[in-house]
Amino acid sequence: MAHINEAGVKKINEICDRYADEKTPLMMILSDIQNEYGYIPLEVQKIVSEKTGISVSEIYGVVTFYSFFSLEPKGKYVIGCCLGTACYVKGAQQIIDKFSEILGIGAGQTTEDGLFTIDALRCIGACGIAPAVTINGKVYPKVSVTQVPKIIEQYRAMGGAE
Amino acid sequence: MKTFAELDAKICSCTQALNAKIEGTNGKRAILLCGGTGCLSSNSMEIKKRFEELVAAHNMQDKVTVNIVGCFGFCSQGPFVKIYPEDTLYRMVQESDVDEIFKEDILGGNIVGHLLYEDPTTQLKVTKQDDITFYKKQRRVALHGGGVINPEDIDEALGYGAFQGLKHALSMDPKQVIDEILASGLRGRGGGGFPTGRKWQFAYNSVADQKYVVCNGDEGDPGAFMDRSILEGNPYAVIEGMMIAGYAIGASEGYFYVRAEYPIAVKRLRNAIKQMNEIGILGDNILGTGFNFHAHIRLGAGAFVCGEETALLNSIEGKRGMPRPRPPFPAVKGLWDKPTIVNNVETLACVPYILREGAESFASCGTEKSKGTKVFALGGKINNVGLVEIPMGTTLREMIYQIGGGIPDGKKFKAIQTGGPSGGCLTAKDLDVPIDFDNLVAKGSMMGSGGAIVMDEDNCMVDVAKFYMEFICDESCGKCSPCRIGTKRMLEILTRITEGEGTMQDLEELEELSNVVKSNSLCALGQTAANPVVSTLTHFRDEYIAHIEQKACPAKVCKKLINYTIDINRCVSCARCVAACPTGSIYKTDYVAPGNRFASYQIEDEKCLRCGACIATCKLHAIIVEAGRK
């Protein structure tokens, strides 16, 4: 989103308008933008700043503080490996290592084809089914190392298709 | 709904309807599916869909209802299917079992034996939930409604006690409501254990044109999921608790701050607020009393520190979630500088119970200084993983061995970690300690929000300490240097030790740094950051020393302090491990074991990554992991 087109600007303004009545709407605006576009680059932050009157430096400070907001685009499939305690004591580290090994990227990185991002998640509260992995919100329970290649293949097969 | 009388009438009709459903006097049978996050990820929605298809195919819509309910709590046995009026509970139901349940039970009236829970000690099948050992010692106060009501149906909530506490509160003077909470002895369930009534009193005494109630649903402790389950199972109770708090302190606005990681909880909370607004139990002039209350939802964005109340307030204000110095306390100067109380989800979920059943009933269980019940998320190396609500004062032994069903695979109990990254470990010698706020602190841990992770002999305590330090290091907001830098230095030392580069001097430095971070940080995150290190150093110092002096990880976890070998007398040269090894470090020897036709294999230590791929493929268990280096 190096150059934001008119429709993009309109959309961002629209998101800001949703919270016009709120006292301190910044978090909500940023959440919506993150959900809509998958990331919040500086250009977008500038538009939000103009619209809301909140300085770009403050917006940037908030974007970089919270792990849900991202300055870079994420992959089509975001693999969230839970590294909460319950998952960790049940071998979650080996699971995330396996994803890294197969995809050739570390936690927080995205594959070159833009298909996969690996995120190390803090407890997602799915401790009853540890170790848990989420892919674009779908929760995979009790994942084992041997399942990892199959899971990746399944998403590769879907590829860039919607 | 504008008057008490209207509410009473509604409660009456809803209670009759729910009882008729449970007892089957409405002439219908009801199929309930667990709609908690755990069971949903195990396809409980597909199971529901299949039941609905079958009901439709048999034209039985007027004889059978299908709906979801909140978490049953016994997550390791999910997904659950419950059938009323017989009250039969099926567990670990797969989509492929649905046709059988429908044919045998719904059509034929026979219980499907193989889907019942089997008591591991008596080997007897159990048909009813209440007869399962896991539930016997529990008492549901905060988890009221979970596994019973449809969390998206306000009528079922109304039929199960909702808003009776609120009604009672509204007929009292705010001061009396606070007295009732004080009398119940309720203490904050989020971790600190501060008396809830006193918090409310402070806010009540603050004079301002606007006050706020904030519900802390930023349940960030890894291993804790009780707040999520409460919000998913009965969001109405939490909103009701918030409204009672609002009435007591004189607040007309309430904010829920919930983790973005809990989409189902947020969806149900949103739905509950909408329904409550529609029937007029939320909004202006509630039940004609002149009391106004509006509830709003704010989502977190993945920052653990926002579970700290002042950081949370900053986050709602659209700022970086960094803590504020206290005093002034939020009860004096909180959200947008107005008097604010911040209560945890479980705390607020207890409030309607206290107003409905009375402070005395709430305080009838518990210990002298910790009244009522506490929900724990029991996880890790334990048979019965799930949510348990137990009276305060229950011992760890009862929780782990009776409710939790003990440690799997005959392994030995090593420690239970409570309080998450702020807490500590309790060991076998503490098993008979009655669980309450003060006892756990006295033993060097804390209640925290209720995460309880059981560890067995295969867990390395240095590695566990490192895990928590990594977490804290990542989540430190950076405001206070001792926390920001100190935790980083501690992590470096712990990493060094787990890699076999540690010295005895490191242990002293860890202790010194622990004190510095503890006494020089602004908020609880920093003040408690060193607890996992201090606690493991106290109870498992010998493990630290083994890592440092023997260069060995006794639990065989730390990769640089273990080695892999092949038992050449067990190896039958099938070469499965050779194919599995990612580094090609397994080679053929000249040795032919007695009775074998081919030469055994062995592992080249320098190349071995200790990844475990060979162990996973070896059917003869010929690959041995030993503590220490070769």
C-alpha cells in the first residue's frame, strides 16, 4: 500500500467516522484498519492523523506498542503458535520450530511468496487442548509435530485462492 | 421492561420454560452442545449441524431442540453433548458419532455406552455430569450457568437467575450494596486479592460528576482461561455484576476491556449487551428506578501489561498501555481522570450471586480470610485438563489428584505453577496446603488469576523459569529501567545456564537482580517479574547446580545438556531413524547385536540437533536420551 488510492483514503476516513462520537477512539480505529488491511503503514497513520487531529508520533507510538498492530503486511495465512505455559509444557516449542523449519522463516516473519506468516502467540486461552495452533482464526487442537507438514500442505494447496 | 413487576413476570415465565426444557415437561427432548472455545475447535458446531439435519430429516422439530451452552469445564473430555430430560452426558463426541446418538438415544431411548465417561479408578460408566468425580468437589458460583444455559439467549439466562441480584440491589441503598459485598468477604479474583467492597467504598466516597466501572477481561496470564469461559458461558452475569457495581458507586458508564484473542467471548458479550438494551434492562431509567447504565466494549491489542489496571485505563484512552504511578488510585482518578473501579471478570461474575443468594451464602465456604470459591484453569501434565471452581481452602492434593485425576502416564508430580509469570511453584511438600490468597503467598507463589499448570518429572525447572522470563522480557512495557533491562539480563543469565555456560556466580547475580527488579518497578508486572526465578531457585536449586556444574539437564529438556545414543542391542537396523534425521547424523556401525542379521546404527554427537525426529520414528525405543554431554 505504498500509494493509497482514493478509495483507500475514503475507506480509512470512513473507519474514523465510525467512532466520531467516542472520546478516545484511536485503538478502535487502528483495530479496524488492521483487520481491514492486515497492516498499518505510515501513510495510513498520516491519514488517520489528519482526520482525527492526533499527532502521527502518538499514533506511531501506539501502533508499535501493541503486538496486534503491524507496520508490515502479513502473509495470507497467519499461523499463530501458542507459546502459553500449558502449550509450552506440552511441547509447543517443537511445533513452532517445525513450522519454521519447513517454511524457512522465523517467528514474526513472512514467506517470500506472501503466503505464510508465523506468529508466536502468548496464551490464547485454549489450554484445555494444548498445544494449540491458530491459522487465520481457526484453532487446531492438540497439534503434534507430525501433523505440521500436513497442515502446511493443506494451506499451500489452497494457495492464493480465496 | 419498565418495572420490577414486569421483570418478575418475565423471570417467572422464563424459569418455567427453562425448567420445562430441563425436565422435559414441555414434551421435548433437548440436545445441548458445548460452545466453548475448546470444544468449538474440536468441531462441536459440525456436530450441532448434523443433529439439526437429523432432526429436520425426521420432522422432529417440535419434539427435539438443539442448542449450544457455555463451557462444561472438562475440556480434555470435550466435545460434550448433553441430553435432557435424562441428563445424559456424552463425551469426546465426534461428528461420526452423531448418527448413532440420534438413532440409539433420541429415536430408540437407549444410552450409547461407549460415549459415556468412564471413571478411571472404578472403570464404571457414568451417565450424569454430577456423578463424575471431576465435578463432585466443585461448587459453581462464578461459573453459574456454564454448561446449562444458551449463552446467546437472554431468556435462558433469565430462567437461570439472571438480574435477580440486580433487582435486589436496586431496591437497596448503594451504601447497603457495598456493605453486602464487604460482608461477603469477596476479594479481587484477578490476582491481587484486594477486598472488592473496599475498592467500591473508595469510589463511592469520591465525589465527581461522572464515574466509571471497568471490567478487566484482559486475561493475559499464559495458562489461564477462566475469564474467557465465564464470558463465553454466561456474559449476562458479568454485565449484571458490572451494573450492580455501577449502582453502588454511582457510575452510569461501564467498559469491558477484553482481549482481541477472545473473539467468541466478545461476540457473546456484544450480543448480550444488545439484548439487554432491547428489553430495557440496560439503558436509562432501569426498571423505573432512575438508575442509568450503559455498557461498552473495548478490545485489547495484544499487550500483556494492559492487564495491569492503570495500563488498561491508558489503553482505553487510546494510549500506549503503560502503567501510571499510584496514588492517585483509579478509585480517585481513573478513566479520563474520573473515579473508576476496575474489577476482574470473575469478580464481577460473583457479584450477582452475592446479591441474589446473600453474602452469608457466599461466605459459607472458604477460609477465614478468603471467602467463596475460586476458578482454576487446570492444565499441563494432568489427566483432567479443564476449568474447576472449588471452595477456597481445598488442598492442592484434592485439586490435583481427586478433581484433576492425577498425572498422566504414571509420571511423578514435580510442581504446580500458580499465578502465571507473577507467581511461583509449589512442590510435593506443599500439597496439603489449603488454597487461598494468603497461604499461596506465604508459600512463595500467589493465586494470580487462577492458572494452575502441573509439571511432572519431564519438565526442567530452569527451562520453565527461562520461559517465564522470556515472556516478561517480551511484555515489559519499557517504562521502568529495572524491569526493562533487569529482566533482559536475567534472561541472558538463564539462557547461559540452560546452554551449559553458567557459573555459580550467575545464581548470586540472579538473586541480586531479582531484588532490584522487584523493588524498583512501578507496577505489579515488574514487581513480580522475578517470582518464577526466585521460586525455582528456592525449590529446585539442585537443578540449577546440575546445569552449571555437571553440565547436565536432569529432566532432559535443555538441548545442549543432553545427548542421544542408540541402544545397539535393541537396534534392529531398520534405518527408519536414518531417513528421519534432518542432519544425516546417524551412521551404520560394524557391531552386529546377538540375534541380529545386520549391523546396528549409532548417532554422531556433533551433528545431532536433539530434535527428537529419530525417537518419534523408532518403534523399538532404542534411542536413549541421557542427561549431560557426551
